[in-house]
Amino acid sequence: MKPRLAVLLLAALAASCAPETPRRPPPVPGPAPLPQGPDQFGLIPAQFNDLPGWRTDGAAAVLPALNRTCDRVLKQPNDKSIGQNGMGGTVADWYSPCSAARRVGANDHEAARVMFEEWFVPFLAVNNGSADGLFTGYFEPELAGSRTKKGRFTVPILGKPRDLVTRKGADGSTESGRMVDGRFTPYPSRAEIEAGAIAAQATPLAWVEDPVDAHILHIQGSGRIRLEDGSVLRLGVAATNGHKFVGISKILRERGLIEDTSMPGVRAWLKANPARAKALMAENPRYVFYTPISGDGPVGSEGVALTAGRSMAVDPRYVALGLPLFLDTVEPSGQPLRRLVMAQDTGAAIKGPIRGDFFWGTGEEAFDKAGRMKSPGRYWILLPQRRSPRIAMAEGQNP
């Protein structure tokens, strides 16, 4: 059964918050029953006081991310819908909240909270009546490299191949491949590409030292190459070869080769076993191609630069890109992670109604946190005030 979006107008829910626990958010009182079945996604009206940590979050820190979304949204026609099924209303619904956000001082957290309370309405996201979900983390890798192949820099970071084409698949998704004798055929796999299958078609944008770090770059998406002269080449995803992603941690776990399947643990094992690492990494058939980007940060699927600690990847079948969310989960250390974030990215492994990938930023500390995060949690979606009264039942529609 295809996932269906059930946006429900129910009686307001007074979600009582249990005391903080060290490892997971407090339980949510059960909402009214929803029809059972795969991915029955719904939104339950809430109050801002229902959000644990709402009063203690430094809410103004999310404003740069919100302003980037506003810059993108307000360039579109007034009647354009935000997200599939118009979950986020129309562009016209965003003029007032975007204008109000720009009037808030950079560090005025109380004014930011007041702005959100005035212009947005929170809804608890549930699936089959449950608010429980899974939240992981990602980061922007930074690798040492060169624009030319020399010395220790022998691993290519490829630009988009000249013969790669995309088309819409039967289910509406985008397929990548190439034309052979006038027919659309699958693009070569990672193993085939690394064996030289497209050497004449793809130009390296940079060369890096370590194949393991290059593989992690492919897993994360965007990244930075610190060149020999100290300058930084920032790269964003231009395309993929269209193959399904298979996580290297899954490969190692299924072979019984590793117990610590966090990304730091996986990286350590691969670097300690270089002879086996190459073949094992090649079992992930998905390959990522890059393009140079400029700006303040890596660019997410929404088309705006991500903000460390305030951007999150979601499944856009359920959550419209550009919406504010209030996240209630825990850090890898077990400390509560409760804050406003913006839905500004997607990911190949980020699938499901209550699912998120938290962007930690750039560098080794971000890598450690992102690589170890696998936390239970929940979130509230904040919809603009002019949108929320018009939420209608969308039962039976694909999100």
C-alpha cells in the first residue's frame, strides 16, 4: 500500500510532559485512533506549551535558516503550494511570518519565540497513532586534496558525466541512466565506475588521498576539499548513477566483521583493513557526482544553504521542505536535543513519516556526533497561521 497522508483536525491535545530521562524523550499520551495500515501519517493540533524545551531553546538561532527559506519561497507566485498536497499552505501565507522573522534581533530568543507563537501553529506528527520515530545525524566532510592528480592525491572526486541522463520513472521518481543505441539503460555501478567504465565521460573536480574518506563523502552528500594553498573547494551533489544506496555499516554487520556500526567505528575498521575495504565499499552500487558550489554552507534539497544545528533532512513525501519543526530527541551522549529546526534537506536513507537526519555541521566533532547518532524521538510541524485553519482531510491521497 502506498503511504497516505491523513492530516487530521482533532480536538486539541494537552500533551503532558514526563520528567526528562537520560536516553529518550518522555512518552506522548496516545492520540485518537487512526486507521491502521502502513504509513498512516497524521497531524494533531497542539499548543506551544506542549513542546518540551520550548521555553529554553535559543529560538533566534533558527532565524538564519528560516530567512533562507523565506528568500526562496517568496520569489515564487503567490498561489503556489508549499509541499505536496499544499501542506505548508501557499506562498501568500508566508509573507507575514517571513516579514515578522526579519524584524527579530539576531540574539533575541524571547522575541523569536513570540514571533513563532504569533504566526505559526504546532502539530504533533504521528504515524498509525504513534509519535515515536528515529533520528540520525549527518555532517559536511572536509578532506585534504588537490585539483590535480599528484603525490598522495590519487582518489578522484568526479563531476557529472557527459553521458548521464535523467528521466521520470513510472512511479514519478527520477531515474538516472544513459542512452545506448537509442535506448535508456542503467548507468554503471560503483564497482564498474571505479574500474574505469566512465573514464572518458567524467572529469575529476579534485583528487583526495583516502578512498575511505571519499566514500564517506559520497554517503554524506556535500563536502569540502581543503586545497594545498589553503583555499576550500565546496562541493554539492550534481547527480548520482541512480543505483540503490547500500550502507557500508550494513555490509560489515551482515558479514560479522564489526560490532561498532557507528560511522566512527566503520571508518576505523575500513582504514585498518585497506585490502578488504575497497571491495566491500564497492558493494554499495550508488555513486555520487559533484559540482562546485559557493555560499555559506552545503546546499540542501530545498535549494538553500544548510545551517549547522538548525537544518534537518526529512522525507518530503510527508513533510514539506521549508517548514519549521520542533525536534524532541537526544544526542549520542544521551543529553536532550530539543530545538527548532528547518526541514531543508532529504536523504536516500531518510524514509518514513517520523524520520529525520540532523545536520551537525562541518569537521571532526560534527562527524563524531553525526556518526554516533541513532536516537528515538518525535517532532512537531509548525504551519503558518493562515494555513492551519484550512487543513482538510486528505485521506486516500498520496503525499
